[in-house]
Amino acid sequence: MKELHELLDQVKDSKTFIIFAKALQDDREPHEDRESDDVGFCGDWANNDIWGFLEAGISWAESSKFGENTEQNIGDNPWKQFATFLYCGKTYE
């Protein structure tokens, strides 16, 4: 089974986006209803409520111009942009 970041790297269209989104959902499931640690993490999830999740995704989108200012320059792929937005909801602080 591929790692979540590997699936993110492969997002290019609606089919690969859904594969990634399902994997993100599966990645989140074991963290549901668990307590956060002292710094607010629940396992490898930095943002554990919808407000924090969206705040992190929005912060990434604003700071990277929705992926244009990244090494991967994903600004021309809307499927990868939104997949990265979701991924950053998990990880971006």
C-alpha cells in the first residue's frame, strides 16, 4: 500500500484525487475520538477539528498562492491543488 504523500504526488485528475481522498479518510479514521497530546497533535494529525483543518489548508493556500510558490509548482493542476489543500489541513501548522 502506498503512503499518503505518494498518493498525493500522483494526483492529476478526478480519479487519482478520489483515490487520495479515500486514503486521507482512512488515515484519519484511527485518530477519531482520540485525545490530542500536549502540543495538540493526535498521532501525525496536527489539526483535529474542522476549524483547525480548514485554517491550515487556507494558510497553505494563501502563503503558497495555492501551490504556485512551491517547488512542485502545482498551480496549474486544480486536482492536485485541492488534494494538497486537504493534505495541508492534516499537517500544516
